Amino acid sequence: MNFPSSFISPERGGILSLVGSGGKTSLMFALAAFLAGQGKRVLTTTTTRIRPPGPAQSPLCVCAEDPLQWLRSRSHDDLPGQVTLVADREPDRDKLVGYAPEVIDRIGRSGLFHWILVEGDGAAGRPLKAPGPEEPVIPPEGDHVAAVVGLDGMGRRLTEESVFRCAEYSALSGIPHGETVAAEGASRVVADEQGLFRGTPEGAERIVLLNKAETKDRLSYGRLMAEVLTSLGLKVFLGSLRQGWVEGVQGKIAECQ
């Protein structure tokens, strides 16, 4: 799929961290495919843990304790345009373990990749989340942070079934446990200083993707949230990664290739 240039400019380059819930991993690999298709060399990785990508998500996935040593021992001509690198594998959990933020900064300074896409937290499969005490984990030299919100969590009750770290979400949103998650409260979790963008490097661009806008109700919730978040100066997009489209709040739907 394509992405609007206002969401990501292939030529710009940098380190983009993905945080939140409801489609971070899907967004990371969709962006990687798009950027690689524009002729950019892309690294996908994590500062936490991710599930092993399938061949359709990443043509090469390698465990390397020292990623720079591994990369410098290979010819660029032997590598695909998009590579996933992680430090280790947890076979009992079927998870891949990523790198410390400082390691990713060193890879960024090496100039070996035009773009580095980093998954910076987990959500245990829930559409909504609040960050934990040590989250998100964002490289200090990162210059873009994209927060993802699953609109399939809107209109549901605030319980552990739909919200990861329910107590923290309740405190940030002002929504009592068991009550319905509405747009205003969910927007607070995105925009609050202790919310999804917590720890974002100074000067980094902040992007919000309201994902899974696949029904009339979800679109309605997404537009209400977008109104609040754009009024706070955030760059907001609606979309459905599953359906292959992303729309700037004031832009046109990007066509899926």
C-alpha cells in the first residue's frame, strides 16, 4: 500500500518509533514495504519484543547480538531492501528480543539505512493501551514517533479484555473502570504528557494513526478523536491497514496499490 507524503516522506529518512496499540507491527511492516519500494534501505527492529515476521512482512530476519558487526560483514548487494534485525529469540514465547535504544542510535549514525523503524512498546493484542512505567522505549536520537490507536476498542467498556493496563488507562483518560471508552477520554491517553508519546525526543515529529476505521461507528469515533487531537497540534490520520488505506484528516484517501 501507499502512504500520503504528509505521513512519511521517503526522501527524508531517519528513525521512526511506533508506539500504542491496534496495529503497530502491521504499520511497521507496511511502511517498510512502501519505503523499500521507493528504493530506500530500511531496517525494522524493536526496543522490546515482537513476534517473528512472516516472509510477506520481511524478506530477511536475522538474530545478531552485535548488529553493526553483522551488517559490516555483509555486502549491501547481498541484502534485500528491507531487513529485520533483533538481538535474540525467546523460543518458549515465540518472541524476538530487540536492542537497547542506544544501539539503534548507533545503527542510525552508521548511515547503513535510510530509514530505521522501531517498535517501542507492547499491547498484548488489545486495541487500546496506556504505557507502563518503563514505556515506551524510544531511541534518544529518533526524529519521528507514530502512535497507533485501534478504533475497534472505542465504544467498548474499559476492561482488561479491550484495554492493556486498564488502571493506567482509566487514570489518564478519566474514564472509570467498566464505563464506555469515548473519544474525549481516549484522546487524553494519546495527548497527555504521560500518554502514548511519553519519552518522545525533543523536536521529534509526532504522528497519530487511528487504525481499523472499517465501519461507520469506528469512522465516527475516529473523526471525533481527530478533531480533538488536531486541535492540540498533532498530525492525525485515519485508516485501515487491513483494507490498505490511510487518509490524512484534511487529505484524500491514499489508493492501495
